[in-house]
Amino acid sequence: MDSSLGIAGRVFRRGDSGYEAARAATMWNQRLPPRFPEVIVQANDANDVLSAVRWAGRAGIKVGVRSGGHSWSGNHVRDGGLLLDVSRLDEVRIDRRARKATTGPGRAGHQLAAMLAREKLFFPAGHCRGVAVGGYLLQGGYGWHSRVLGPACMSVEAVDVVTADGEIVHASAHENAELYWAARGAGPGFFGVVVRFHLRVYDRPKVIGFAAQTFAADAFEDVFRWLHAIGPEVPGGIELQMLLSRHTPGVRGPGMTVIAPVFASSYGEAWRWLAFMNQSALRRRARIALPFVPSGLTPLYYGVGQHYPDGYRYAVDNMWTSASIDDLLPGLRRIVETLPPPPSHMLWMNWAPPPERPDMAYSMEDKIYLALYSVWKHARDDAQFVHWPVARMREMEYWATGCQLADENLGQRPARFVTDNHLARLDRVRAMYDPAERFHSWMGRP
Ligand SMILES: Cc1cc2nc3c(=O)[nH]c(=O)nc-3n(C[C@H](O)[C@H](O)[C@H](O)COP(=O)(O)OP(=O)(O)OC[C@H]3O[C@@H](n4cnc5c(N)ncnc54)[C@H](O)[C@@H]3O)c2cc1C
């Protein structure tokens, strides 16, 4: 126990042996930012969180929060102040009958999904193993079956939050409603520490599988035209995506993998839904075509994980758009021409959101999502690869509606991540709950 802070978990001050290891351990991306908090607290439980936030208040210093450390930009690693690691708060409770669950912020989404699967239940957890629910749910959360269930924050019914004044409050549609509104979309600019999420969970879809086709670069323009044309008609139970990479099965050089995870109520339904792919005119140009593989989630996680290996350095950027394919093609061509070696890649995702969502801070989305991931191994290559995502997104920014907080790089390229009205409301709610600005705001925002 660190007696001066009243904390049972471990505390590292800058200069302590163990400080640098504790700082590095907060980041999944191996590109550790050159930013140095004064103190790192590894909270054991909600009481530690309360003590740490109260201590920061007395000391008059800022607080950064980390759950799973998957923020690409290392949003939680800031200069000075307190870095509060809440990854150990990972308790999950499931009430099968009520279709409800609670989880600590440090629980990885794939683990939550597996625990729910044992009860034949389901939650739109993120597409990659290891991403913790803390940061994922606060920013929106694009997970399995999210086209039907909505961004995962839509399934957050309440949150327990340690606020800047060192109190723990319950926030829902009925209590602290503005804080609850903010917790569903403020992402890395949230002004409190969520110590528990209360979730609505769902019956597990009866059929989970995927279809896939790969194409060589000579089909590049035709594949993009086809994706843009069919996107709006693709059933919600299909998450149509395309990955552009220099490592594509069945292809030499740059290629495209069109992948369609399916969440259906029967095999017949899955096959019917996939007709757009299996009967398309482009199918005969596919190098590899898997018409339908009933797989469950595990192979889907494995497939996605190939593109996001552990132990690498990452730089990312992204945009939402509804621009026409003709407007986007020059920028997309530049992306293909300049694509770094694998596992770097581009993700194209068909989102096509419904016209209405519940009232929550989350408010930036569009028909198509484009994200760039530069991935490399050695620090000596930073200068070569680090700028690619931001440079390409800058060239296309005219066609962007805004960006997704999941893959934010706001410190390098500020962009709209909620609507202007919602940003103004977030500022008002922050002023109510965190008037002294104890918690860090989004990077790239003064
Ligand atoms: C390999 C990989 C795959 C990904 N796949 C997906 C995906 O499929 N879908 C998707 O939507 N996103 C995805 N993401 C993005 C991911 O959801 C976000 O980076 C998210 O913030 C990660 O959550 P975390 O808790 O692990 O991150 P952290 O880095 O711990 O948190 C990010 C930020 O959220 C805030 N925060 C975190 N926990 C709390 C808390 N308890 N209280 C208050 N504030 C908090 C802090 O500001 C923090 O800086 C992926 C990221 C990676 C690296």
C-alpha cells in the first residue's frame, strides 16, 4: 500500500525503478509516445480509483485513464499529472434471464464475448482480441453485428463513474442523465473514470460465419465501384468490408480481400443474403472465393488478428464519407500506389447507418468508413512509415464528413468526431462534472 496516496495498488513516480516498464506496459502500440506522466497508479479496485482521483484533486494535477491501452495514439500517456491504469477492474457478471451484464472497464471484449457465448448470449464486442471495453464503449464501439445492434455504446444502459470531485455516481437515462449521454461517445475526451458498465446483452445469432473473395490490383477500380454500388443494399446482418494489403491470399503484390461476416438466424438466410457476392459479375475475377463458411467467432477473430499483430509499431488515421466513388477514386489510387509493406493495410467498411439513433454524444458516422494502418517493426523505420495514414487522409479530407474515435489520430490531424452541437453540449457537461478540467481532453483540441 502506498500510504501517501492511500492506494492498495502499485504506484510509480517518475524516476522510480519500474516507472518506465509500467509506462510502456500501458501501451499496446509499441510506438510509445515521448510523454511522461509524473505518477502512474495501477488501481486494484474502485476504491483505489477514488483515492487516486481525490489525491490528484488535492495535488491540482490532471488525470489520464487507461483500460486496455489500445488507443493507437496513446491518448492516456500525457506529460505530467497522473496516469490511472484501471485494467485490473475486470469483473464480469451476467444475468442471463434479464439479458443484462455488468463489466469492469479492463475486461477484453473477446473475453466478454466468450463468457456470454457460454450462456448463449451475445454482445457487439470489437473485432480484435485484447481491446478492452473501457475505451471501446466510450468511443462508440464498432463490433460484431454492430450494423444491426448499433455501435456498442447503444447497449450501455448505465455507467458507474468516479467524477472529478472524487465521488462515485451512477449515470443512466434517469440519474445523472447528461453524464450518461456523454459516456456514450465522448471516447478519449471523457471527463470521469468509468469503473463499471451496465450492458444490455442479446440472444446469440444462430448462424455466424463469413464469405470472402480476393482480387488482384488489376480489378481495383471495378471492385471499388461494385462495393460502393451494392453497399446500401447489403442486409444489416452482413458486415461488408474490404482489406487492401500487399499480402493477400492468392495474389502477388497488392490485393484486395472482400470479406463479409454474417450474423443470421438460419443457414438459408445466410446463403440468401450472400447472393450479392456469390452471384456478382466480379466473382469470376476472384483469385479465391469462399461462398460461405459457418465458422463462429473464433476464426473471425483469428482472421482480423493477422492484420493487427502484437509487438509492432502502428500509425493510423481514418475518415467517414458518403462521397461518390468517382470523387474518391483519385485518393484511393494514391493509397494503392503508396501502400507500405504488410501488415500495413487499408480498411473499407460498409456502414450505411439508419437515419435515427438514440440521443447520445456519439453522432459522427456515414455510409462508408475508410481507415489506414501503417504497421512496421523497428523504430529506425519510423520516419519512413509514420506519416502515410495522415498524409493520405489529408489528401482526401475534402470528401470526409468526419472521423471515428476508434482509430483517432487527433493529435496529428484534428477532425470532427461528433457533430458541432454535440461537441458544444459535451463542453457544457464537462463544465458541470469537471469544472477544474481534472481530466485530459481530446488531443489536438486546445
Ligand atoms: C488492434 C486494435 C483493434 C481494434 N479494433 C476495434 C474494433 O473492432 N472496433 C472498434 O470500435 N475499435 C477498435 N479499436 C479501437 C479501440 O476500440 C480504441 O482504441 C479503444 O479506445 C480501446 O480501448 P482500450 O480500453 O483498450 O484503450 P485505452 O487506450 O485504455 O483507452 C483509450 C482512451 O479511452 C479513455 N478511457 C479508457 N478507459 C476509460 C475509463 N475506464 N474511464 C474513462 N476513460 C477511459 C481514455 O481517454 C483513454 O485514453 C481497435 C484498436 C486496436 C489497437
